Amino acid sequence: MKKEIDKIDYNWLTQATGDPFADTGGFVIEYLMEERFPEKDINELIKYVIQIYANNWKKSIYSFFPNSPIINASSKNPEKEAFKRYLDIINDKGSLFDYCRITGQKTNVFKTGKDKFILAGSGSFANFHHTFDTGILLSKEIIIRLLFVPLGVIKLGKYFGLINSSNTEVSKHLVRKNISYNLLNVASGVSEGVFESEFKSTTNALFDYADIALNELEFVKEGKKNIALTLYHFTNYNQGPDLDFYLFPSTLFEFYSYCNIKYRDDWLNFVRSHYYSSKNKGATYNSLSGKVELEKKNKKEIYEIDEVKTWTNWVYQKLLEDRSIIPEFLKWSQNGNKLNIDIIIVYIKNIRNMEKQTVIKILEIADYIIGDRSEDEIKKLITKLNGSSHAHDLRRFLLSLVAENYNKGNEKPLISIEDYANYLFAEGSNAKEVRDVLLIAIYQKLHEFNVKVDTTIEQNNN
């Protein structure tokens, strides 16, 4: 096969391109060459994956390469016919000399439809391509890479999940996890297709990938910034190709890393208390045992965390949907639970984009409210603040504190005109969010100072 091998640019079989599907295929090739079969050339690796697809994974391959000889019912010898197709591509049969859409290199390219390039469309859907071509122009190296994609993804519900990161090393590590799952399935013969994840939810799968990166990559653990994840949830099935993608932005990854590394116990207690299953309503997390408990027909059922991690988690769900989890922080605090105030501060500054000066002023007001007061006085102020569900209510509450501070003869004003106009009630500010953060700060400071106040009041989430 020396002649054919000389016609392949090996660098373009593995180097990063920025295309998540091509890069996944490249990571698979690199893994097989380095870890499993260093003695095999690319032709032998092509034969190897075609053999897996034709003999073990035929059902799955329908959703990757429709009309491929591997799964075509009319193919008399699927392996031989599929390999010949790739051999012809390596030998430039039917090629044009133009620019590859993925690599940008001017080279021999092929008009490629979705039978070789996932979600590329087909001749009958020319609008998939620039200038209404009947196929996307790709080099042989990219077409070969795409053949290896199924080994680098997982089955996630009814579709497949492909993970990608803004950081190439993170992408490579996560894809290699998927490869190991898939090759283990092949070796054991337990599966007729791509490894099926225990997660059905894309949300849970994304947070699991984030945990893998945090737990297994030292440079991520050390606080490497600007790491984002994207999960592509897709099928290339002939009758209904589809693609959704789910973002885990770098700001969220940085916050999630901070919580898990610096305040892991506080964070895990908070998050694990927000798992929910419609089949197991009323289940609660016991932070002492580290397990989830459910009273059912006068009998207590106990679940390990690994058993509930596939349930819906409202905190994770809202974080990925960019919805505020301040109501969850507030309810958690009102129920007497500890959560380090730094977690809330980092969240409201980095995720909710609250001004630093606003945060500082809220913390100062919280200190003022709980300072040098009886438990009954603190409770009355908390009750009054909790009832301040509108901006005008919150203004009256804060102004009453300003007047009180003045009447006490304190030299420093509690709230300056600048604080009031530019930070607490600036144009576009969210008064409810300011109120909620102030309540959270009060509760957590009481917890921090080990001050016990009966705050069993009606929770107001207006």
C-alpha cells in the first residue's frame, strides 16, 4: 500500500481544524495510531473501523453514513465495497483541484454529501452548500477523518452526542474517554453500536464532561481560564437528519470550577439537594450520609449519588439555560443551610454581571442589619425585607435604614447618593435581585457568625 500512503498528507489526518466533527475523527485516528495500533498505517486503520461498522455496528451506522456500502442492503460484500470507495478517494479518482472547505488547502477535493460528511446534505438539498453546489468540497484527509467519528461519540438518548471544547487538549481528552468506552464495547461484544451513555439528558452529560475535565486534567484543576464546552446532539439518519447544540460557556466553566475546587462540600450539598425525578417525588439529600432519601409507604428508600445523577437537576438546568439560580440560593439560605458567601459573590458578579460596587454595598447593608441587634429585631427586619417584593418597597426599606443610621449619629452614611443612583437602583438594575442577594447575605452571615434567629417566615419569590 506504499503507493497509496504516499498520496496522503498525514499531518492533515490529525491536526486541529476547528470543525468539531473533523477534529473528533482526527482525535480517534491519533488515539488508534498512538495507543492501540502503532504498527498499522491509515489503510489498515480504515479496514479496522469498516470491519467494526459492518460486523458490529450496522444499526448505528445508518445514522452516520446513510447509503454507505457498509449498510446498503444491495452490497454483496460491504467491507470490501466500502474499503474500495476509500481507496478510490485516496487515489484521487473523481477529484477536482480546488480548496478544501475544512482545511483551506488547495488540493484534490471531492464533492461530498452526507453519506461521507455528517449533516452535509445531499444533491437534492443543494442549498446546504455555497453557490448551490451538489456537495461540499473536501480533501481526502478530511473524508477519511469523518469515517472515524462514530468511535469518538456516545449515544445520548435517541441521538448521538459529540463533545468539543474551546481548548484542544480538553477536547482530545474527552473524546478519548468516548473512544475507550466504545472500544471496550467492541472488545466485550456487549453492544451492537455506539456506547450508550447512562445519561439521557444533554444537561447532565455536559456537567459530567465538565467533571471529567476538572478531575482528570491538572491544568484545568489549576484554574485554566477560557475553557468552554459544546455538545452536538445529532443524527444523520436519512429520513430525519437533525442537530441541536448545547453550550457550556467559559464564564460558567470558571464559576463551576471555582465552586468545585475551593468550596466543594458547600457546593455539592447545594447541588445534590436539587435533583428531581417525577417517579421519586419528595426525595431529599442527606448531607451527613451523602445519600438521597425517600419516604415511601412507611418505608425509607436510600439512593447513592451515582443512582440519582441521571435525574433532572434544576440548578444545572438553569445554569445552562442562563436563568438565575439566585431564587435557589435564597430558598437554600432561608431553610438554614450553609453556603459560603464567596460562591454567591462570584456567581452574581461573573454570571449575573452585577456591579462590584453593588455587591460591596449589599454586604455592608447586611452587616449593618445584623450588627448590634437582638434576634427579635433581626427577625423583624428580615420579615420586612422579605415582603419588599417591588422596587418601591425595597426603596422604602433601605431609606428607613438610612434614616436610622443617621439618627444614631453615625458619621458615615449607610447609602450615599452615588450608591443609590448608580448601583442599587441604576437604570436597568433588578431590584428583586438586589433584595434576594441582600437576604442571602444576611442569612449566610448569621450562619457564619453562628447567630441563631427564628426565620421561619413565608418565602416570597415574587
